Amino acid sequence: MLAANGSISEVAERLAVSESYVLRAWARQRLGLISVGAQCNHVLPRLTFVCALRSEGLFAPLVLDGPINGRAFRARVEQALAPETSW
């Protein structure tokens, strides 16, 4: 992934990668109540959502069933995120 002039340092100055996740088990249940001291014991599948954020909104979204690895992330950046990004 290179800038128009071929300098990866210019791309690195403008690129921010953030990682976060949400588990559906953390969401409130139907009534929104839980006993004091209770913990969530639900085992739900994990979904990974990858996209880019611009001032206009989200673009190039991808949802994976399970966690993402380095190869999948790099492929997504090279094939979808980088081409849609105008530096």
C-alpha cells in the first residue's frame, strides 16, 4: 500500500488502525435486568466487522464469522480499503 508518489511514510502519517470488539452477550436482555453479582454465561459466536471510517461515514465493510487473522486483515486492506482511499 503506497501513496501516489510511492512513499509509504506519507501513508503511515495519515493511517490509523484501531481494534475493538463487542460481544452480543454484553447486550441487555429482553427485560434489561440481571441479578446482583450474576455474570453472563452465554456462549455466542463471535463476529468480526472491518471497515474504514471517513467523515462521510463507513465504507468497505466486511463481516467475518469468527476472529480475523493477520493475513485476512492485510488482504482486506490491500484489496478493498486501499483502493477506495484517496490520499
